[in-house]
Amino acid sequence: MVSLLRNRTVAVLVTFHLVLFVTSPACAAQIPSMGSTTPQAGNALPNDIASVQQALETRVVRAQLEAYGLSPDEVTSKLSSLSPRQIHLLAVASPDLPTGGDARTLVMIVVIIITVIAAYSFLGFIMESTQN
């Protein structure tokens, strides 16, 4: 009777663990519609060009363009051949460019490593105390 109850308890605990802790959160993001990227005013083009130029001046974008084999002159000539709608689309997308590294990932890795080391040393301490 006790082993039957124990197996049910373990089954309930495993079920709760699987349902509550193993499920992963849904990852989703909002995607802007293409209709909202059209310029609203006739004087938006100079602002859009300035925004794209500012994005192109960042080190990350410049290094990526050089990795693709594009020189700054080629980028400027391509920018001048774009339509106003394409320039506006680039200007809308340029604030979303990452400006630096992802420090959150580094912090999480360090925290996980410290937790593993602490758990390992704690288990070693427990094992030593039970052997004595």
C-alpha cells in the first residue's frame, strides 16, 4: 500500500514539475505593417536621409558593410539611387539597430557558472560530512 501511494505521489510531483517548470515561454514580437512606413509629409525625406546616414556612421554597421565588401562610396551611391519609400523604410528600421553587445547574455552565463560551482562545492561539503 505504501509503495502504491509513493508511486502516485512521485507521479503527481513529476507531472507538476513538467507542467510548471519545463514549459517554455512563447517568444513573439510585434511586426510593423508595411502601410505605416510611408512618409506622412513632403519634408520627411531629409529627416529620413539624416537618420539613415547616422545609422551608417556607427562602427557596427560600418564593419558589417566592410565585411560584405562595400566601400563607403558604394554605400553612398546606392543610397542616392533609392526611392523615397525605400529611404523611409531604412529610416524606420535604423533605430532598431543594436548599438552594443548583449550584456544580459554574459551576465546570465556568469550567474549560471557561479551557481553550478556553488552547488558542486555544497554537494562536496554534504558528501564529506556524511562520510565522517
